[in-house]
Amino acid sequence: MSALAERLGPLRCQLPGRDTELPLAAPESEAALVELIQEASAGGLKVLPIGNGTRLGGVFGAPADLLLSTRALSGVVAYEPGDGTVTALAGTTMSDLAGAVAVGGHRLTPDVPRPREATLGGVIADGLSGGDRLRFGPTRHHVLGMRVLSSDGEITKTGGRLVKNVTGFELHRLYAGSGGSLCLILEASLRLFAAPAARACATFTCSSLEAALDIAERLSAPPLEPTAVYLSRKESSWSLIASLDGRSERVERERALVEERTQGAAWCEGADADALYTTARDEAPRETEASALRISVRPSRVQQVLHLLLRHSPNSAPYVHPLAGTVEVITDVDSALCAELRALGASVRVRGAADPGAAGASALEGRLKKAVDPHGIFCGEA
Ligand SMILES: Cc1cc2nc3c(=O)[nH]c(=O)nc-3n(C[C@H](O)[C@H](O)[C@H](O)COP(=O)(O)OP(=O)(O)OC[C@H]3O[C@@H](n4cnc5c(N)ncnc54)[C@H](O)[C@@H]3O)c2cc1C
């Protein structure tokens, strides 16, 4: 370990659930990354691939010996405006990537909270979809291909850079969401969408959760297709923000539908709507030392989930996508609460604490992990 520790230099990083800081390397070339992985692998060291390290609550207590960051490997590799695709290195921040494709009239999905901090590799490995999943679907569907580094130091490609059929298994769909447990993502290609020409946001301030969720449901029926709907608690009231965007005629048409189906919307447009949307998106709780839960549930059960959470932590501030059925909340982690949430059919990911009811990997997942990373070098969130 000492030769490797020398190579890594003075950088250290605190991993949630670990007492001591771990050595961190952020190589500036892929060749250096390959060498480090090979050396770690030969020495039987556990490696956690990271981007900017802003969302490591899911790897609480991971048995890592060192962290390998892609943050110094950033930049757009290929942008094909005609094809609507972009390929970038894993350490590229989502805001840099969004800026690069905006030049050609495209938008990037997922539209993640605090995109200046999140790297492309971190977002894809985390496997979350943005608030815009309502309209565009999950991130995994837009990942066209990847280049990844395996634990034996081999670089392999899966999928392609363009929107067309590629032969072979779509291993990039497996790696999307693998949380640093199977490989280190070096580069990814994404499908893009047309940038919106207009945006309007409706804000509803409701005195009860039920009233807010009733409005959310009215916004969910076709042909209305909001890009994102955010729900949050503001002291004694609930605030629901719906973002409509696209071509001007579409936004006008959808706005008329919202007016028809609801009452009490406060509207803003253009730059004001962009600012409101960004603020609502970036309210996602920061992963700090506090523990948190990420809950996914059928949208029809969001109300029950929120009531349970508020009974448990009356002062908590859940960050909710009511129509996608996801809730992020900073709270202490209680086994009875997790069990009750799971009894509602919710998928519960504990962040920044040990999971009291973790099911563990299935036998199939175990075999898959063994096949992809035979010596168990990568120790991310499975
Ligand atoms: C509370 C909160 C809620 C969020 N909600 C959403 C959401 O709903 N939708 C959304 O799209 N985004 C969401 N994000 C943003 C985004 O998913 C994360 O912020 C992003 O993953 C962090 O980027 P990072 O570079 O700091 O990743 P890190 O914190 O460094 O890593 C995150 C995970 O990915 C793994 N990882 C990182 N890089 C690599 C790599 N190159 N190869 C393999 N594994 C890697 C790590 O091991 C770790 O498990 C949210 C962020 C926060 C803080």
C-alpha cells in the first residue's frame, strides 16, 4: 500500500460511516487511472470510483481503501447536433455539458439538482432520473453507450455514440445505476432533446397536503404533460410548482389546460420562470453528515408516505416529485419507520447511515458482480 499511497499524494476524503479519511486520487489521464486500478487490483485493495463526491450517502461505511475520482477527466468528446447526441468524459459537470449542447439548440436530460457540482459519471452511476423524468423518462433510457474501466485495468466500450442499433449486450444499461460497484465509468454518450423556446411556471400555495396532491393529480392527466412538478413544505403550507416548457404554442396550450383544471395558480414566465424552476430543482437536500431517506413509491401512495414521515419527523422538509413518486428527506433512520414505508410498497434507500432492513444482494446479483468484478475490487453501492 505504501508505494501506492505515495503515488496518491496528500489528497484525503472522508467517506460517510468511516472514522478515518481515505486516500483520494484524481488522475489527469486515463493511463494514470488504469495504472492505479491495476496496482490496487494486484494489491487486493478496494476502490470506490467517485466524481465530485457530493452524493456518497449511499456508500455509507463502504470498505474502501482508496477513492478514485474522475473529476480531472472532463470535456466533451463529440457533439453531433444533427443526430442529437453528445459524448463526454465522466468528470464533466452537468452544467458544463448542458452549456455545450445548448449552443446547438439542445437540452440535456436528466436535469439534476445543483448541476455545477454533479459529474456525468456520478449522475449515471447514481442511476437517478431528474425532475424532468415526467416528460422524458429515466436517465438510463438516454444513455446510448459508455467506455468503462474494469477492475483488471481493461477499457471496454458498450453501445455507441449515435442513435442507432448497436450489436451486443447493452451493458451500459447495467452500468447505469451500478453506483460504483461494477466498473469505473470513463465516458458516456447521451441522447439529447430540443431546447425549450418558452417556459411558464405555476405556483400553488396550499393549506393542506391533500389539497396540494389533488392539484398535482389534476396536472397529471393527458394531454397535459408538465416537464417537472415539485412539492415542498413551507412552514404551515405546501407549495406545488409545475413547470411547462417547449415551443411557445405548446406552453400556451398547456397553460390554458392548467387554468381549466385548477384554481389559484400564480404564474411567471420567461427568465422569472427559469429562476423559479432552478430554485425548486436545487432545493434537493444536500448529503451532509445527516442521515436521509430516498423513497420511491407509486404516486397514489405519496400522501401516505408523507403522513408517515411527518409523524416520525414533524419538522422535516421532504423534497417531493409527487407525480414521479419520489421523496428525499433528511431524517434520523428508524427501523420501524423504514419497515412501515416498505410495507406500503415503497422502495427505501437509506443514505448516510446503515440500513436497518437491508435485503442484501440476490444470488443472481452476486453472480453478476462476480462475473464483472471477480476480485471484488469495486466497493460502491450495489
Ligand atoms: C439529495 C440529492 C438528490 C438528488 N436527486 C437527483 C435526482 O432525483 N435525479 C438526478 O438525476 N440527480 C439527482 N441528484 C444529483 C446527482 O445524481 C448527484 O448529485 C450526482 O450523482 C453527484 O455527482 P458526483 O459527481 O458528486 O457523484 P459522487 O457523489 O462522486 O458519486 C455518486 C455515486 O456514483 C458513483 N460514481 C461516481 N462517479 C463514478 C464513475 N465515474 N464510475 C462509476 N461510479 C461512479 C459513486 O461511487 C457513488 O456511488 C441529487 C443530488 C442530491 C444531493
